[in-house]
Amino acid sequence: MHIRKMALQASFSKRTFTFEFDARTSRGLMREKHSWYIKIWDDPKVGRFGIGECGPLPGLSIEDSATIEEKISSVVEQINHAKLKLEDVDSSSLKKLNTFLTVFFGEELMKKYPSVVFSLETAILDLLNGGDRVIFRNEFTKGKPLPINGLIWMGGLDFMLQQVEIKVRDGYRCVKLKVGGLDFEKECDILQYIRRKYFRDDIVIRLDANGAFKPEEAMYKLQELSKFGVHSIEQPLKTGHHGIVDICKSSPIPIALDEELIDLSGREEKESLLDRIRPQFIILKPTLHGGLFGCEEWIALAEARKIGWWITSALESNIGLNSISQFTANYDIKLPQGLGTGAIYTNNFPSPLSAEKGTLRYDLKENWDLSDFS
């Protein structure tokens, strides 16, 4: 591909997405979500550009939501004043791209603003690949689907059971339920209903507590939940609680760490956590866990220790979800991934991504509509 030798330029914009429903987790209710988009180009006459999404989660991301736009603005300004050319960016591997970004923007950005790093990685790789939203050329972008779980949002008993029925009807063989935000007996009733109604369908159940269990009651709850043949449970205790070590050793349900991984950027920190806690699984989100390279490093360290993993979105729009899905497809995926979030907003970007029969597919017949950024 011919690379045009013109200086890179950048801009950013903000968009607010509205949920199709009241999205409840153990951390509270969400009705809308904000994302910022970094756009990078090098020849305005050609019209090609790369774009990446920065969508931190308030209350969970390490970024300060009050100052994130100021940081994005300074990143864009730095690009526009640098006279940097595309051929100056070493993107032969995610590690080399990460090294380049560290040198160019400084370690503070790389350690404290993972969602901005993810946005920059995506925008640069997009532009390098021709600006057609193909971040990685692999089997997924050729049409091979990825297995995904069906996410069941918190709500009343009837609401949650209705979601389960819809997901199973639509072909999902793995469902993920949030627990810890309702009465525990009601949550057990939901699981019992699933097992009784779909006992012949071999439905895999994943749970996510978002750190909601109290340490003194966690083991009792895990024992009770294990009666329903649960595959795994994410983050039963709050981040940083020393009891998670014993929980991982003794729990009858395999433990997956999620929030526990946030704010760890150095390789030695990651190794120390995995060696100390020894979880059965880790759950990775590029927006929270150091961008694409940060997740690549986590995966390598986990696999070296025979720790399982899967990747989920952090409620990004289709732009971020597209990048995450293509990155995920670089691996030999066996477990369902948490990537079925493309339909949660009323005003998402039209894209080739579609969830069907328990998979996420990149539909080669569909096109992107990013006219807002032209």
C-alpha cells in the first residue's frame, strides 16, 4: 500500500448514546453513555481517516471523567503540532506501537488513560489499513463469526426471565447474569428457573457480581450458587480485598477477575497479581485494561500460567466493539466472548457487526455509516 507522505492531523468529537432500556448493574442505573472519538488522517483530499473510540466507564475506569476531554484535546493538539508522518509510526506489532506511543505521548498517558490509548491504537491501525475500519485482517473480517454470550441485565424477576427466554430462543448457548444487586433468594430463583426449563439444552451460565458480595457471606453465596451448575463468577469481592486469594483457592465456582486488573499497567505488576491470586479466569476490556497491547500482554501472562481468559466490551459503540472483536479474532477462540453489546443503544452507528445465533458476525454485505465524521 502506498503511504502518502503528509503530516498526520487529528480531531476529536463527543457523542452521547441512549440505552434501549434502563441498564442496571450492582453499581447502579445507566440511561446514557458518553464516548469521545479521535479521528486521524494525513491527506484530506483522499478522504480516508482512522477513528478510535474513547469510552471510559464512570465509577470504574481509572480516568477522571471530569478531565478526560481535556486530556483528549491535548493529545489531538500534540499530533497536530508534531509534523508526524504515518511512516514514522512503527506498528509492525502492538508492542512496537505501544513503545512508539509511550515515547511520543509519555508514560503518564499510557498508565493513567487506557481508554485514550485504546482510541489511539485503533485510529492509527485503521488508517494504516486504509481507513475502512478493518483494524486486523483475519477470519472474522472475512465473515467467520465469534461465539458470544448473551448478557442478561438486572431488573425484576419477570424482566430477567424474559431476557433469558429471548436469548435462548435466539440461539445463545451461554448466558451471563449480573448478581449482587437484587435479593439473593430471587437471584437463586432465576437460576433455578433456567436450569429447570432448559435442562436439556446444556445452557452455560456465567455470573458477574461486580464486587457486590460481602467477605463474610461470599463463600456461603458461592456454595449456594454452585448448585445451579455455574461456569464461573466474575469479581465476587471488591477490588483489593485480601480475601480473594482464599476465595480463588476454595470456591466451588471458578473465579474470574475483572475489576481487579484495572490500574495495573506494568508487566511486573500483572505477573505479581496473577501469581498471588491465581484466578481460574481473567476478563479483559481494552478500554479498562491498557488498550489492545495491554490485553495482549495480559493474555500472554495468563496463558503461561494456564489461566483462562475471555474478552468483553465495556459498553463501547460499534466503533470500539469493532476493534475489540477484530483483536479477539486474532486468537484461537473456544469460549464465548462478551461482545454482544451492539444493540443496546438507540443511536449506535450502523455497521457490518451483527449478533445472531449466539455469535457476532462481520457481515461483508453491510457498510459503515460514519458520515458524522466526514
